[in-house]
Amino acid sequence: MDAKSVVVAAALGSVAMQIHAAGTASDGWHDIGGEAGAIYVGSPSTRARAEVIRELEAWRRNPVAPDGWRETGSEVGWTYEGVPGVATRREVIEELERWRRAPVSGDGWRDMGGEAGWVYDGSTARRR
């Protein structure tokens, strides 16, 4: 290798390392070299500490996840509480019956069933 090739290779290697460092600078992982490789030291938060504490206190008062599961804090683990605003059984059955009478989706696709699958039937907005 001549001197020019060595200088170009060193410059490209330096640029590559800087690009890698810039890309991983804010993700919380820091390269420590050696066998350990990298350690996680945390990353900057976009939320205030007070906001996180408020959310934690609200969870402790009512430990129900957005999907309707409640943490019991016992051997049971989680129990299903239900989600507010979800359709009742009667509403689901009525919707299914409407679908069976006219199996066309809101954007105009009709379920033909079987191998045909779905075919475009046009917009249903003008038929309603």
C-alpha cells in the first residue's frame, strides 16, 4: 500500500467511526470496548419527573391497563375488567347480521368468500 491509500483508508475509517458515534450518542448505549462491548447508562427523557410520578400514583389508585386488564397484586396476576366503550354482545350480533345481509366494507370491497376472496364493488357511501 502506498502512503496515499493509507491516508484515505484512515480518513474513511475516522468518518465511519464518527457517524456511528453520532448515531448511537442519544440511545443510552455507550461502547466501553473489550469483551463487555457496551453498557446502558440511560437516555434523556422527554417527560418531566412530576408527570411520571402523577402517572404512577394514578396507576396505584386504579391498576387497570388501557386494554382492560387489572393487576391484582396476588398469585392470580391479572383479571379482565373490560374496556369502556366496547360494543355489547347484542351490538356485535346486530353488526354481524348487517354484514351478512350486505357484505361490503366501508371502502367498497365485497367479501365473496372462498377462492375469489374480496372484489371491489364500488363506494358504499352513495348507497347509504
